[in-house]
Amino acid sequence: MDPLEDPRAATNGDATHVSKKLKPCFISDSEIRDEFAHHQAGIARINNGSFGSCPASIIAAQRRWQLRFLRQPDEFFFNHLQPQIVHSRTVIKDLINADHVDEVSVVDNATTAAAIVLQHVGWAFAEGRFHKGDAVVMLHCAFQAVKKSIEAYVTRAGGSVIVVHLPFPVNSNEEIIAEFRKGLARGKANGKKVRLAIIDHITSMPCVVIPARDLVRICREEGVERVFVDAAHAIGNIHVDVKEIGADFYVSNLHKWFFCPPSVAFLYCRKSPVSPDLHHPVVSHEYGNGLAVESAWIGTRDYSSQLVIPEVLEFTNRFEGGLEGIRNRNHDKVVEMAKMLAKAWGTNLGSPPEMCPSMAMIGLPSRLGVLCDDDAVNLRSHLRDHFLVEVPIHCEVPRDGDTGAMDADGCITGYARISHQVYNTLDDYIRLQDAIIQLVQNGTTCKMLQSK
């Protein structure tokens, strides 16, 4: 029987009754508001991308796990903690289509995962398995923590770094692929080898969906030893299938777009001969028992954000279409809002809609004069303090030879990165729209904000 069919709709032998379908009971708008009622009132919070958002029911579930530990820590530690973390890892395995739960480790965040991978690569340079001068290739817009991890683990051990500068605004995947191929060629020059390629699945600032599967395929064709996909924003934001992507390592935060409390992430490591050489940088008594086991105990601490993962999946299933439905609606809404803002400001989107996740980059009017990173920070602070709008601002001054995008008054060098999550409303974006229009009409520039 169809699970949505009401068996009471038809009587025995009575053909005059028509079978009716019960309407699925999905979460209502008022229930969504209740789940996020703890958000500070009056703030246009259109920056889910930075820290995510945790619903009240998940906060309550986290508190229950915390109390279970605090009531009888020894009993919880010996009998419940590890099986529950394995359960969470199993949920993730199914979400990302991994082959085996042993390929999935739960860690604090993408920064920790990057340290695990780059520590491993650094050891290979230090121990002579990789040659001095061999390369790590990365995108110029990689997370700052990844850049610092490369500095800490790789360059000090003798590895070189090739930085691939991506165009922005960007018009197509082909533009990204072409620049990436050039970067690999530089890494392989003079007989050197590319030992690791680090590929963002969604870049943060500026925000663009990267054709990760295509770039991984190119890495395989070009003999790149290992590929690490830094997908800090991915799970809950775009479709993730680690077997389809084909990377050796893949990380995504679960507190950004999957509604977990901060902080928690998964690190997928495809089974290979190097798997036993991967270790958590915090060494506990579990050292040598495999990365997943090492990561599941790094000393006494609060593990509750890792334990609520099954409850979070249940929360997403309260929405029509589950996680995929949330993801699709967020994408459609953020594109709609981005187009509305670009039209109101007379500017452009930083990438085509198909290259936007649940975030989008919109050009700011050139008259604002966003000419450096400090200008971007000052404008963001001004929007927060004076208009109660929380939105990241990005500065993108055209490189030599590039013209950049233009509006009626000049070159566009500032972009707002907006997010859309289930709690957002049209009013959030209208407030940002009107704030920028008011600043332009008042003749306000970032130089003026700097002097205040």
C-alpha cells in the first residue's frame, strides 16, 4: 500500500468512494520561526555561510547529550560515547555515499581536517618520500587557515606552493578549468611533481561553486599524487557524492549548512595504502588505531555536537524534500534575492546562477569606493552597527590587464556575499538593499567610514 494512502478512504466493496491521499505534514512557517527564535531580534542575518545556524530542537538535543555525560561520566564514556559517534559517522557515510564507515572521521571543523592532511604531506617531505621543491597546488581564494597550514607543515619541510589565481567575476567552469591547468603545468615544470592539489568545492570569498569533479579528474590525468577537496560549505549546500567526486580527502563542516551546533565536521579519506599514516594532530591513547578512532577521542571535552548528527538529519526530514529540498529552495531564493539587489543597485552578479550555492555575490555600487580589504571590513561594520544588517563584504580590484565589471559610474570593486537559509525572509534583503541605496544617495564612501 502507498504509505500516504488513507485506508479509511474506501469501504469494503463500495466503489463509490474514491481513495484519498493524506497530505504529508511538513514543518510550518510558524514552527520554523520558533526553531530560530533565539536569533537576535531585529537583525537582518544574511550571513549563514560564516557560522551556520542551529535550531532550538537541536540545541535541546545537544543539552540532553551533555546532561547524559555530566550525570554519570564514567558510565557514559565506557558504554555510550564511542557507539554513538560510530552512529553519527554512519549517518554521514550514507549522506555522502562513502563505501565504508571507516572512511569517515568526525572532527571539530575543516581547519582540523586541513591540519590532518597537510601534516601527513609535511611528513612525506620531511622524511624524504617527497622531494624538496615538489609542489602543492592551491587556489588563491583558499581559506586562510589552509594557507597557514601549508606554511606550518609543507613549506617548512621543503615543499613549494603553486597558487592558481581564479578570475572574478567568473562566467563559466571553463574559465576555472583553464587556470587550474596552467597551475598544474607550473607545478610540473623542470621535472618537479605535484604531490597534492587542494581544491575548494565552494570558495568562500568570493563565493563560487568550483567544478571539483572535473578538477579531480584533471589531477588524475596529470599524475597528481593526492587530491584534497576543501568543501567547508558543502554539505547541506550542494550535492555531495564523494565517490563521484573521486578525491582522496574531502572535508565539510556540519555546522554551516547542516544545522549542527558548532563545531563539527567530517573528513572523508578514501581507503588507500596511505590511510594508516593519517593521524589526528591531538595525540591521545588512541594513536595508531586509525584516524576515525583517534578523532573520536582527543581527551576529555564536550562531544555533544558530534552526537546530535542523527537528530539533525531528522530535523531536515521535517522539510519537504528533506535536505535536498532545503538545498534547492535556498539556491533558488538566493539567486532571486541576488538578482533583485543587482537590479536595484545597477550592478551585476559575480557568477552565473548555476555557479551559486545557497550564497551569491552581488556587485556594490562603485560610488561606495570599496578599494581595499580595510574598506570592506569598515563597510561591513557600518552596515551592522547602523543598519542592523549582517553581511560579508568582499573587495576585488581588477588585476593588471583586467577591466572588471562596470556600473554606470565606474569599475565595481566591492561585492556583498548574501546567504539564504530557511529562517530568512524577504525583509532581510530589502533592508540590505535600502541601506546601500541610502549610503549612495548620501554620498557616503568607504574613505569617509575609515575616517570616523
